Amino acid sequence: MDNMIKKLTQNKWTLPLLLGAILYGKSLFLLVTLYDASARVFMMSLLSIAPILVIVSFSFLFEGRKKLWYFFFVNVGYSILFYADMTYFDGLNRLFSFYVLYLKNISPEFAASTSEYFMNLNFLVFVDLPFVLYMLLKSKKVIGKSVRQKNRELRMKRWGLFGTAFALSFMLMVTQFMTVRKTAGIENYENHALLLSPVGNHMVNLATFIRDSVKKLNEEEIASIEDWYEENASHFNVADEYKDLKGLLAGKNLIVVHFESLESFALDYTWQGQEITPNLNKLIKNSINFTNVREQIQEGVSSDAELMFNTGLYPTQKGSAFMSYGENEYFGLPKLLKNEGYETSAIHGDMAAFWNRDIVYPNIGIERYVDEELFEDKRYSGLGILDESLFKQSVKEIERSTKPYYSYVMTVTSHTPFTIEEEHRYLGIPWDNHDAGYLESIHYTDHYLGEFYKELEAKGELENTALIVFGDHEGVHKYHDSNLPDNEKKLPFFIHIPGMEEMEIDTLGGQVDMLPTILYLLGVDEDLYTDKVMGSNLFREGEGSVVMATGEVLGDPKDYDHLFNAPYVSNLIITGDYFRAAEKDVDITPNTQMVEEEKNKSH
């Protein structure tokens, strides 16, 4: 051991080459874990060499034990990072992001939704670290304190070796990145581990993280955003058959139910003759039902769904807009309604700071936030307070509201890990996998949504009210292998108006299209929001289109390039605080006639 340590530290090539070999081996292990053990994955793993050599080149700056310390810290750092990659990829289909460092307000219960991913073979990435640590500790006796090299010629040789190794590997890495940027599939973040390599991906991620943290829009960028909005105006054109729907919701109270992890397949699914969502199915019979809406969330998951629904912006490409840019200037549905005289509130069975909502909500116009501390019934399950308690509290809060009101109710019991207690499993499905847990959780929330509706109806709260329900992202298909029907990223979205006949809209769209569709039904003049809201009106002409979170464009849009660029333009809007930088008026008052009439009625 002593001789090995001496050889490792005295030879200028041995330790760097060993570090490179270890990092490559762990990169290959990560890729095989994320994808599969195939010849293609092995060939793609060779793209890891250039970024790894950049990291290794710095080891030439050190001598003696310092070189061993560098070896140790780099090995430990990347082992932790690769483990985080494998765990993160299980839930979000992407590598770990430095933007997650903003997630300082995630509640303790969030661990329950990810803990099941921790105990697995991913721990093999740490298998060599005890030996490396032992070698490092033993080296103190073998090598002793490093003697500071006073020979200027030897120092210059070390710097020369570092400079040469760094320059060559860096140029190779940049050339590789520039080539890969043109590769088909690079727009899909699920491919970044392969195309950029695990080490390379994190270099790019760190660079963009630093860039976005100090981002300021210049005049050219502001002009490009304005041009994009101008071109997007045609997406708000409405088919003749739906023009009489404009203003249908004007003046009505709006209750929004953000239904956690609700997938479209669940609406049609039964278990031994029992509907999974009988109450949702009943409500849809008196609703405008949008049957072809797809998930578009990014790393902000549920908070991204809130962002799209309330602001009409795509999520940031990395991290969470709620966490990283919560203090930005935003146009929002609650802000618009508040300026028109609505009372706006949000009700959620979790801590106020979860996903930074206590900061974001006031900035999008929500004036009253009822979090878990204000709940009268604080029974917990999984990620937060039981949805039974949520809906009971929501009835009380709605009763206290001044009409007209906007109430945003966000469920939580149907969130992963789908381990709802036996007393709340009303379907009686044998408890043998996540499929059963998911179906029971969705059914439980659906049951108390039905009770919520009945109570509102009994209290007369539905006489001039619309109930909007949407799923925020996939649940069981997102986080687990499942034997349930494929969902194809479809999410329920419907607007229930008591007494109306069901209207089915099969236009292809995404979550970012929900807000412009609702604004149309509210009767808001398009000129007030076409330069602030992205997406399309789902009552548009044609079959529609959608940009998936991976960057894939579904449908056959005539303006493909415009649509393809939408998420990137939105990322620029959010990271550069566009509405503040361009001095856009986001505190607009729609002044719809029906709202004014409703206010007069209430008096």
C-alpha cells in the first residue's frame, strides 16, 4: 500500500489517468442505469472523455498529497452528483440541475414522494470511496507534508502541462458540444445524458445557471420577444362555431380545482365495475370538456402547472420559475380578476413556503393564501393534509368570500408516493403495487370532490359559478412502471357550468393553452393579453398543436419554427423579468360589462 501511494503521487501521469478512468467508469454506469446496456450506449459514452479530461487537467497543478486530495474531492463530488442524477432521473427523466439549489422552501413531506428512489443499486457509484479515503488518510504517514516547490522551472512545467492538457481537452469538448447541438433529439432533455455526457451536461448546466442568475434583457432581446408575441396573435383566432361562447364566464365566480397527478385514462377506467372517478365523470356531463390536452411541465412539476394555468407562460427550461424567479413581474389571471373586483384566494394543504408560493401568489394577484396552518382539520396523509380536510376548509373559505370570487383549490392526497392509509381505500383493490395506490388515491380525492360539490350546491354557491378542473401532470406513469393503460401525457381539463349540455373539444393543445381559452370565455378583449400570454385558444380553427416538455412538437402547425421556439422565448421572458424590463402594464383591468352587472347584482 505504501509503495502504491508513493507511485500514485510521485508520477505526474498515474493519478490523473486513474481519476479519468474512474470518472469514465462511473459515467458509463450512470448511462447504463438510465438507459440500457447496449452497444449504442457504450459508443455514446465515449462523448464523456473530453469533458472528463477537462476536469482531470486541473490535477497537474498539484503535487504530493495535494494531488491526492484533488483526486478524492473530485471523485466524491462526482459520485454524489451521479447518484443525484440517477435518483432525479427516476422521477423527472432528466439529470440533476444546479437550479434545484433554489429549492430551499420544499417542505419536509416532499421526501416522502422521493424516498423510494434512494435505496437501490445506484449506491454502487460510491463503492470505491472507502478505499480512496483510507489511501488518503494513510498517505499522511507515507508522504508527510508536501514540500512547497520553490524551483521556478518545475512550477512552470506543471503550469505548462496543465495549460496544454486543459486547452486541448477544452477545445475538443467545445467542438464536440457544437457538433452535438445540431444532432436530432438534442432539444429533448431526456437525451442530454447521452449527447452531452453526464459530466458535460453538468458543465453546461452550471454555465447556464450562472448566466441566468445575472440575466438582464437587452433591447434586441426585448424586441425579439415582442416580435414573437405579435406573430402568436393568430393563435387566438376562434372558429366560427365557437364565437358565441365569448363572455360565457363573464361575471361568474370561478372555482379552480388543481387535481394533483390526475391522468386522463383514469376518467374511463374501472376496477371490478367501479368507476375510479365517478364524480368527475358526472361533472363532465355538464361541461366544456377539452379531451386532447397534454402535459408540459418541467422541473417545477406542480408549480409549473400553476404557472402555466395562471400566467400563460411556459415553464423555465431548468429549475422552477416559482423558486428562481418568484419576485418577477407577472401578468396573471388572478391579478386581472382582482383588478376587475374579484376576491382572489388560494387554498392548499401544505406549508405556505412550499415551492415559494407565499412569495409568488401575491405577484400573480392572489390576495389571500390559506395554507395548512389555517386549516381547522389538520389530518395528514402522504405529502400533506388530507383532501377531505382541504375541501371542507374550501367550502368555509368560499362562503366567506365576497362575490364575485376566484378560488384556486389545490389537492395533495393524490400525489405520489400513493401510500394512502387503508381506512381511505374505498375501492378495495389488493395492495400489491403502485397501480393500486394510485387508483385508490385518485378515487379518494374524487370522492371528496363530489362531497365538496354537493355542499356548495346545497349552500347556493353554484348559482352563478363555474368549476374548472385540470390535472397538473401524470402520476403513476410519471414516477413508476405501470400496468395501467398508457396515458400518452394526456391530462383532463374541463369547465363545468351547472345546467349546460356537455361540449367536447378535441383540439390538440397543452397546459399553456388553458389561460387564453379561459380569458376568451371571460370575454376579455384579446388586445389586453395577446402581448402577455403565450399558447393558443383551444377554440381555434384546425386540429391544434402542442410543444411537449421534451421539445417535440405534436400536430402539424404551419408556423412550426415559431411554435418550436415558444418555450425558449418564455424562458427568456422569465429569466430576464421581461414584463418589468419592457415596462409592460400587467395590472390591467378588462372592464367587461357582465362583471360590472354581477357586482351591481350583489349590492
